[in-house]
Amino acid sequence: MGDRPPERRPAPPSRQRSLRIEEPERRPLLPHRVTFSHELDREVFSCYASATSHLPVYTNIHRIRRDIVSVVEDYLSLDQLRDVRINISVVRPLVDKLYEQDDISIVYCLLVNRAQFLNEQAHLKNRQNVNFTRAMLCELVATRILRRFNEDNEGPQNLMVLAHILIAGFEPFQNAPPEVRSEVESSLSLNKTLPALEVAILSESRHFLSSTSCQKVVDAIYMGQIIYTPSSYMDFISDHYKQRPISLYDPRKAPLLNQYRLVVPRTRNILEISQFIILLSFYLFFMAERDPTQVSILELCFVIYSMGWVLDQFATILEHGWRVYTQNLWSFLDVTYAVIYWVYLFLRFFGWKTGRLWLSQQAMDVLAIGAPVLIPRLAFNLLSDNLVFLSLRSMMSDFALLTALAGWCFFGFLLSLVWLGGGKYGAVTISKWMIYIWFGLDGSGIHYSTEFHKLLGPALMVTFAFLGNTLFLTILVSMLSTTFSKLVAESTAEIQFRRAVLTLEGVKGDAIFAYQPPFNLLAIFFLVPLKFIVSPRWFHKIHVFFVRFLNLPLLLLIAVIERRAAWLASKAQKSSTSSAFKPSILNRRVSRSRAWFWDKWRWSITSHSDLETVFEVPPPDSVLNEINTDDDLTRHMIRRQFTRHNTLDGTTQPPTEEDLGPKAKPKLKTLNRRDSIAPFPGLKAELRDLLSESNEVSDITARLEALEESTQRIEALLGRIADGMIGSEIGEPHVSRSTHAWATSLSDEGEHSPSEQ
């Protein structure tokens, strides 16, 4: 009977849930918030501040700047900011202070401060590293706060809270004093609101965007689970009669022909790839039969479709601005093709109008150089997550910058050689020789350098060869290697950053994006004048009618696919009411019915699926109690964190026999964020060893040890004297008794620790 384990009562449901998630690696730093103070059922918009207009954004921005500036005074890297000591002393107090305000604009204010610190680093020559550290600290604190909002909210409310934080519209001067607004009223932009997600992209907050909490919202926006009306700088066709607040999309409640599904980022990405494939097909067929003497039907189709495609790209630039557009992976290719197309169109029209055949031929030649732009662009679309294309996108700017600087510097060599030659050789010939020397192809320039001047000509050519072929090419290779190594080290963050840019650009607010090229040209010529004639309500009706009419097959296909997926999800949820499994298991089983043979063999015949099922099936109360309660034989570190008994002075005591009795209820202490360091055994000893490394603490320790040894020697000596005096003859009793009392008092004092003395 003594070996029989004591019976344990089942823990309450709330405690069961907290014990399941409070592992050492995932234990929250503060108690979970029971309710969220902001009303999620209110309509919150991204295009303008409505329900969030009461938040003190202006005050929060300057409060955060004051705190960050007062905390950071030296340069620290990101790894140093993540160190446990900096985390305890700097990062966590800031996160606690800002998170306890329960303000969804805090993340936006932190990212605004990050953008400002980066701006100061770029323009100011002093304390650049300090400003960079402050910018990193703002990003780190914003990531931690967003993670806490993610941990403290569950279910559908979790996604809505994160969506309100990231895509709700905020204004930097929101709730600013009247005198401040009157002072800057003339410089305020027309579009006053920006979401935190767009500010993160503008400030290139890659670690923030690659966090799990942020990617949860980005993926939901990309898939179309979260819908909202974005803010735009300028609209070609402005239709703001009905604004869509931030909400979760339910395809069963949406209309069958929902024109807003055309601007969902995933659907928009598929449509853009299809449009580009059509453009590339027209280009290849037209260039195969190009004839400058006549204008064919194929050329007209190519010109009209290309014009609609270029108009779509121009509207994308106006939608979110040039800075966000250039963050796209293939934006430089689109801009290059747009320039080539407009040059071709101008030369072709002018040559056709004047009858000059050579201008038409030049137009064809200019259009021919668009092939190196259009062909790789399709690869950028299909392999956007490939590290090679990410590296090419980032290294192109470094290559272009260094090439421009080299050309500028070597232009002086060209002028010197032209003047020394006295017109014997032209500038084009000399430039050709210099380019050959630059790439190490030919040494004709050095061979003919004596004809410029017997001494100065060879000296200039040899100097150019040393600077160009040796110095600048070495610098170029070093710069590109450094850029590539940085991208490889942070490849995941770079991929998530580009995905966030693609998602933000995919949500369109301009009504022109509902029309596919070349129908957007007709929308420009028909709907723009119509807007000045009819009322906003009738303009919205006419716009919706044309969009649904032109995209009828596409809208029906989208509706069928989404409702089919939603029907499967609803069927799984109904089955979950009579099953002990979670909906994720049912969804996987529903998908198995349509899986290929390999998937069926993997999940049905083998036991690989048990590796996931063991975590998806909730354990019973008996197993939870056995896990969460310690016993005399178990001293595992993880279990002792749930059942340790803390005394008033902070020491840890083992459970007594009364606590482990058969009818005793386990005394569990709920840990909060401020106790998150205490459960780790040996941490106090490690901190003590860490502190003992300093010279001052080591000196004090040596002195205390020497004092303790001296006290022990005195105690032993007095003890021997006292024993001798007590055992002697009683000649002077009062002296003996007093001496004995004095020795006893010294002995008692010697028993105290040196710190108490």
C-alpha cells in the first residue's frame, strides 16, 4: 500500500488549459488578458481613422521616442539586444510598459519611430550607429508586443485583433494639440492614414514582418480570409460609395458574383501572371513577323494590350506609392519594359505619320531589346521565393551604383586621351579600347597609347588598367559577395518580406483594377467622364454591373471554388461535435478522400500520421494530473516548475508528506511573466558566478572568507579558555561566572555569518 501512488483530483478546465501551454519555452511573461478592451464588432477601416480616432497616436509616438532615446546611448547589434541581460533590463520593461496601455496603435507608433531613426541615420553624420540601434530596438519591441497580443487572444478574436493592429488606419498627428495641427496643416498629405503593415514595409522591418504573428495576418490577407478597403494615394476610378471594414470573409454569406474577390492578393497574383503570359505571347508572335512597312492586326492587338498592361502598372504605382512599388521583386523589369514600350510607340507613330521607314525600323529595333526584360520577368514571377532571384534583385542596385561611379570617374581619362590625340582617334574608338581594357578582353588601347603621347599616353592607359580592371572590379566582386552572404544568412526574413510586399500590393482600392487589360482602357474613357455626371450611388451601380458582366465566368469560378472549400470546412465542423478529434484532423481526413495514392499510403498504411495525431488528441484529466504533479521520486526540472512551493522569502522547498497525501489537492502556483526567470534551476548560481567575475566582488569575497577564518580561530581559543576556567577550582566564583558568560557570548556571536556581523 505504501507503493501505491496517491489519488489526485482532476484539475479544473481553466487550469488544465494553462498547464498544457505553460511549458518553459512558451510560458507567457504576463498573465493572459481575459478580455480585449477594444470592441471588435465595430467597423474599423484602413482607409481612414474611424473607431480608432480616440487613440493618442501623436502622444504615443513622442513618448516612445523619449523612452528609446533615454535607454539607448551606445551601439548594440541585434544579437546583443536579444541577450538575456539586455532583455531583462531594457527590452522587457519597455514591452511591459507599452503593452499594459492596451493600445492597438502602439505597434504603429514603434514602427514610425523606427522609420525616423533610420532617416536620422541616413542624414546625420554623428551617432549613426546609435540611431541604428534605436531603430532595431523599436522593431524588436514591436515584434514582442505583437506576439503578446497573439498569445493573449484565442479563436477568431485572435485574428481580428492582429488585423486591427496591422491594417487599421492611423494618422501620425491623430489627437495632436490644436496648435500643432494648425502649424503643420499645410504640409499634411491628402492621404492621412497608413496601416502599420505598410509602415513596416517602408522601414524595411524584415524581422517584424517575418515573425509568426505578422505572417499569420499576411497569409490571411493573401488568401482572402481578411477583407478591408486599403488607402490609396490617387485613384483613376474612385468608387468609395461602399467601404469595406476590416472583417473576416465568409463565402456562404457573400453574394454569388462578388466583384471584390478580384482584388484578393492570391487571385490578383494569378491574374497578373495570366496577363503577363498573354502579353509575352503577343510580343513573341508580333516580333516573329515584324514588318515596318505596314501595321498588321497582330501589331494592333499587341499595342492595345500592352497599353492596358502598362496602365495597370502605372495605377499600381499610384495605389501605394513609388517606395512600396519598388520593393517588389520584379518592379525594375516592369519599369524598364514600360520605358521601352513608350519609346517604341513614339517612334512607330511618328514614322507612320511622316512616312519615314527608317523611324519605323528603329521602333522595331528598340522593341527588340525588350526580350531580355520580358523573358526573365516570367521566371521572377514563377520562382519569386528562389534565393537566386532575391540576390539578383538586391545586387542590381549595388552593381548599377558602382558602375555609374566608375563611368563618372573614368570620364576624365577619356577626355585626356581625346585631347592628347588631337583628333586622330575619335571618342567612340577610345571608349571601345577602354571598355576592352576594363573587362580584360583586348590590349589595343595600350598598344596605340604611344600615338597619343610617348610618355603620357602609356601612363594614362596603364593607370586606367590598374584602376579599372584591378581595383574597381575587385571592389565590385567584394560588394556583391557581401550582399549575397547577407541574403543567405537572412533568406527566410527576405522571403517573408517580399511576400508581405506582394500581399500589400495585391489589395487594391482603385476600381480600375477590377477591369482586366485591355478593358481598363475602356473603363478610363467611359467611367471617368461618367463620374462627373451621375450620383455616387448610381456610379457604383453602373461600375458593379460592368465588372460583373465583363468578369462573369471568372467570378463564377471563384465563387464555386470558395464555396466548395467552405462546404468542406463546415462539414468537418459538424462532424467534430460527435467526435473526440479536433477539426484539423477532420479536415485532413476529408482531404484524404481526394488525395493521390502516395498520400493515402503515407497516412493510411503507415503509422506516420500517429506522430501528429498524438498531439491533436486532448489527453484525459488523469494524464494531465500525472504530468502536472511532482512526487518524491521525480526531480525533473520541467515538472518541478509547476509544483514548486515558494516561501515568503523566495526560497524553494520540496513538497511535504501532507501535501502529497491521498486526499491532498496539489498546490499549484500560476506563474506570471515576472516569475519567468525563477523556475530555472541553477540560474541564481550562474548569476552569482557571473557577478563574482568582477574585481570588486572578488576582493570582497576574499575579505569575508579571511574574516570568517579569523573568527573561527578566536572562537576555538575562547572555547578552550572557558573550558579550563570552568573545570578549575572555585576560588573566584564571580570572576569565573562572568568569564564563562563572556566566552559564551563570543561563541554565540561567532556562530553568525560574516555578512550578519
